[in-house]
Amino acid sequence: MPNSSFSKKVPCPWCEKGEVLGTPETEGAVSMACPKCGRYFIADFTQCKGIKSKAVRRTATENIKTITD
């Protein structure tokens, strides 16, 4: 991925200051904390928009995958 331009930008829906960057080929969605305000949101790269979200506390045994899975 050398010389890739991160042209897709998804702004934080809470503060509009933080953003997530992606390459033009990036699709799908990721959950993350805003680097500016610290609130959680879902960054949808397909539609290039942020969706307000809340943090979800998980238990220790939930959704744990190992390298052998």
C-alpha cells in the first residue's frame, strides 16, 4: 500500500472534529473511539458517514478468537 492516498474521510458525528481515513478501496464499517472527543461511533466507509454509537462492555469469554480458530 505504498503511495496510497487516504481520500475517504468519515467525520465523527459527535464533535465533527475527529475523523477516520480510508483508501478509495475501503468498504464496510468499523467501530471506534473518536481521537478528539473520545466518544464512540461507527464509521461507515461505504456511505462515508459516521453513526453515533455507545461502548459495549463484553465479557471475558465472548467473541474471543485465537490464531488457530
